[in-house]
Amino acid sequence: MDIRFSGSRSEIAPLTWGQWAIWDAMQKTAPDDHYFNFGRVLAVPKRARPLTVERAAELLGALVERHESLRTRLRTGPYPGAGPYQALEATGTIPVTVSDDDPEKLLDALAETAFDYEGEWPLRVGLVLAGGEVTHIVLVFCHVAADGLGAAIAITDLRLLLLRGALPGPPPPSPLDLARRQESDRGLKVAGAAAAYWESEYRRIPPTMFDQPADAPETPPIWRAQLVSRALELALQQVAAANTMSTSTVLLAATSALAGRAGGHDMCAMLPIVGNRFRGDTANVVTTLSQEGLFVLDLRVNSFRDLLRAARPASLRAYRSAYHDPRDRNRLAAQVSLERGTPIHPYCCFNDARLADRVDPSHDERTVRRAMDATTLTWPLSQEKLNCRFCLHVSGEPGGLGVSLTADTRFMSRKAMERYLFDLEALMVEAAFHEVLEPIG
């Protein structure tokens, strides 16, 4: 079974800033770049059933026709001026895997290998059958085509197609159009302002956050530890409410404080992943808009509350800096590294992948501390390469808040990773009900 699509145009354009950023990360992680694959499972709504394989393929074709990123492939160039570039195709077919397996297992199977960025469409599709009808649709995205928020838009549109058979209104902007706006005079002005911020901060941050070799690194060197904690989730909401902040900003501050302590610095330079959907021309685009911002936080404070006060304006500066041209950033990194006589790169990132922020301060201390007994820590991933040394990822899990730390054990041992995650939980629980006065960083 194939998905057949027929769009309105075939064109080429430079990469968008978001595509440049993720492509650079993928290149530095290859051959383990399947790390960046991600997917979604959509249970077919009851009102759309029974759904045949043929009808599902037809509606998926309409989705691909609407969102040009799903039929846009990379070309390694050279594009006039510089490669690589993006190539939008009007027509084509995307193969579909039909299975009666568990949807999550099918998702894992479809995501386990890296995409062929030039030869393969940036979307893999699976249909799960039961009793001859489609019960679940599995989509796996190449990260060059979509980020988490872009995938959410695609899933919402697919649900509407299943329920209504069509989508109202004109198609949203495409990455092709976005790339041309970013190359315009207005886009260059935005990029210039972001570049000025990166340059000024590069001149004062630590060269990198983790520069001391760890004893007895693992084989393979890259490991992930995942903490799932209901206590951390409840305490985080308590702290956010008390300080009138988002839970994400509170976590960013706490993560930075403990990263600074682990790396031996009194200033933390963290790279938060920012969605960049605050502009009218980017709000509903299915593409990869997420980029790293630069969050710089002085850890020489008297209390955790003081740290949060400093984090609020620092986070706003970081979010604004994330909408930038990565080529500017690479140029400035090389320039400032030469001036300072050492490579400048934090190699330290933070990604809050939750789509909603819930704040409920109603839980008492006894409830929160008792919830710590149910906290779990697992080691779900290990691999050879990663383009970072410390990557903290936040997600909502059935058992509580999921916080996974993927780190290079040549700089942060597995024991240190485990201690870091439990320290994060302990810090947040303590801060929820008491003033934390001891040094944070």
C-alpha cells in the first residue's frame, strides 16, 4: 500500500534556520542520527470508524498535499550560494507499513533507522489493523521536516481529516516560503539582533560546561538515565505557583544550577530548545522551527528564590535569541574561540517537550514527600555518538514528570548522572516548602 499525493508546485529553496540547526546536529551525531527520529500514534476516532486501509491512505495523501514539508527532501547541493538546500516535490508515493502489532512497537520499528535524507520522503507511515479495519495510524517524522509542535499540528489535521474528510481554509505557510522570508532584509535584521546577543554572551560564559574527564567512561560512551517522579511534578507546580512562573522556567533554572555545580562553574550557559512559534508567520507551520537559545545564569546568589528572580529575564533573553541563523552562530563561535584561545560551546542543553503547563499548588508537604517513594530511574538508551555532553529532556509520563538525562560518560559518569537526577528531585521538593539558602551552584 502506498500514499499517493499530488501537490501544486515543485521548487527549491535554501534551508530555513531551523533546518540548518537540526541538520548540523544530525551530521555531528551520524551514524547514530536515528536518535533524532520521533513519532506519534493516533488512535482512529470512533466516529471515523470503520476505516479501511484504502481510505486511510487517501486521507494521508491529503495531509501530505496540505503540508509541503512532508514532501520536501534535502539536497546536499550545492544550492546557488551555499548547500545544502530543500527540494519540494509536487507528486510522489510514500510506502505504508500495515501491521497487526502493538502501535508503540510499530512506532519503535519505524523509527529505529536513520532517514535517507535525499532519497526518502521525511515521513514514515504505519497502519495498525484489528478485525480488518484501521485502528491506529503511526507517523514517524524526520526531524528536518518537523519538530514536536509541528508534528502536533499534523496530527490535529489528520484527526480532522478522519472526522470530516477535508480541512477548511488555505494551506499554512511552508518551509520553502519561510526560508525566503528569512533571507529577506527583514529576516536579516532579526538574525543580526540575535547574533549580537550570542556574541556578547560568548565573550563571558565558561568555554564549556563539562570539561573535566570522568573516571572510567562507559562503552558505548553515551548513556541516558530517565527519572519518573510524581513528587518532582507536584513540587515543581508548588514552586511555580509561589513564584508566579512557568514550571518550565523553574526547571530550567534548577537544571542550570545543578549543571553549574556538577561542572564546577559559578555561571551556567545552557542551551534550551525553543519552539519559535511566537510569530504570526510561524505559528501553524509544519516544519522544524525549534532551535537552541542561549540561557546564561549567574549562580552566585543567596537563595533559590533569588536564582528564580534572575532566571525570569534571562529566560526571556534566551527565548528571543533562539530565532537565529545558525551560520551566524557558527561564525561567531569560531571568532570568539580564536580571541579567547579556546573553543566556546556549552555542550549543555535543556528540552522541555511538554505541550501544556499545569500549576496546582494544593498538595501538602507530606503528600509530596511520600510520593518520592514511587520515583523510578531506568537506563533506556546507550549509543556511540551525540553532538552534546549533557542533554536534559522533560516529558509528561503516566507516573509523573519524566526527566531524562543523556550524557557523555567521558565527562559525566553514570553515577554522577544518577546523582544529578535525584538531586534535582530533592532540590525541588525542598524548595516547594522551605527556603533553600545553601549555595545552589
